[in-house]
Amino acid sequence: MSFWPEFMLIALVHLMAVASPGPDFAIVLRYAVRFGRQQALAASIGIGVAILLHVTWSLVGIAVLIQTTPWLFKVLSLAAAIYLAYIGLMALRSKAPQHPEHVIAGSAADAVPSARKAFMAGFITNGINPKATLFFLSLFAVIISPITPLSYKIIYGVYMAVATAAWFCALSMLLTHKKVRAFLLLKGYWFDRIMGLLLLALAMHLVVSSFSN
């Protein structure tokens, strides 16, 4: 069988999925605006690593169990919704900086999380999203041929993890450019609030869509 046509199709579908706004985008945007490049990059890498979790689940068949066991899918959906809602509520509490000149100079009052915490935030946000698990399950079940060797499937999974991390790292670099971030820091609390509303909406959508099926 030919490797490249299948790989290119997977890469295209994956690019469309990763570029669409969602919890991952919201997390990276918030960390880039509020905490800076290092934390945004760490969150981006965490998101990429979490892709390997979904790929592994798809390969070993756990994702099939989630799809065929409605109550398990609902539990995971509820856990993901609670986590997203928590982050959203924290973001809604963002306030305008009292000393804008200090913020631009890099002395924001907010406690900056460690790179490890930022990594875990990205990893958890993507890792507990059952929609992502089902996306990869569908990808492996529909697009990837059953006769595709396991080694090829592993290559596909590693590529999607690296491509996801690279996408969000590039986004982080753009958002934390000196002039861009200077503007975002001054108006960042509005972005935080917007992202908070987005995360709350995503959490509600996740609950409604999961429990309506």
C-alpha cells in the first residue's frame, strides 16, 4: 500500500482540526497574554504530548470502550466540562492592571505559574477532552486503512503530536512578540474574560451534547 497519500490526507484533516478554535486555543491564548512566552510554549508542548495519549487509546482500543459505553463517555465529558468551567471562571475574574507601566515593563502582579504547571494545564485540557479521543478514534477507524502496519500508525500519531505542539508553539511566539504582547497585556484582561466566556460555553456545549445523545 502507498504511505504518502494516506499520510497527506491525515495531515490535512488534522490541520483543520487543530486550527479550529477550542479549549486548546483558549488555554494557549490565555497563557500567552497573561504569563508570557515560556508558559505559553510549555502549555503548547503539554497539548502536543496529550495527543499521544489519545493516539494510544485509539490503538489499544480504550477509545472503542468509551464510544460503546455511554455512561463512561458521560463521566469523562462531565470531568472535562468541570475543568474547563473552572479555568473559565478564573479567567472571568481578570482585572485591569492598576499600573500599566509596570505591566509593560514586565512586573505584572499576577503570580506566574511554573513551566511545569503550564505544561500540565495544556496536557490536562487536551487529555481529558473525550471529543478529542473520539476524533482520533474516527481518524484511525475511517481514514486509516485496517491493513496499515502498526509502525505506520505510530508514525502518524507521533507526527500529529509534533504538529500540534508546533502549531501552538508558533501561535505562542506570535502572541508573545514584544509589540503584540505589550498591547495584549494592557487589554489582556478583556481577552481573559472573552476566553473565560468561551471556555464556559465550551463546557456547557460539552455537557449538553454528551447528555443529549
